[in-house]
Amino acid sequence: MSIQITVRFDIEPDRMERVVASFQKLCAATRQEEGALRFDAFRSEEHPHVVVLIEEWADQDAIDLHMKEDYVAGFLTEVDGAFVRPPQVDRLQPLGV
């Protein structure tokens, strides 16, 4: 079974435009990874300074490899100090319905 993750980022208003560009680059690069089944960023309609990342990975090894990519380190450098609070990460489990 694949691994589903959502991550909510509350972004400083004055950093929003640059952070969106950083997410676009990160998504494009990550989608090329073999184990990345889905990697999409969305801006909240209700909360204009919130970005939600929706990820689906083949397995934990794919996630571990992703976190070691140079472009992930570059993304983290680009967005350093741009978040109001630490990102909220939710690793999802199916309800079995």
C-alpha cells in the first residue's frame, strides 16, 4: 500500500510569491522521482497564505531518498524563515471503508 501525506504550510504574507515559486520547482523535480506517485501543492481559497502539499509515495524508501535530494535541500534553504509556524504533517491511514 502506498503512503499518503499532507503537509500544511502557513506562510508569512510578504514571502508568499517567492515561496509559491519554490514549491513549483520542488513539485516539478519531485514528480520525476521513481517512487513519487503524487506530489502537488495547492493554495487555500479560504486562507490565502496557506499552501497544502499532497503527497503519495510508493514506500518509505522513496520518501527517504526524496529527503536526500539536493533540490529538497535547496527548497528548504529558499523557504527558510518563510513559515509562521512549523508545517503540520499528517501521514494518512485509510479508514477501511
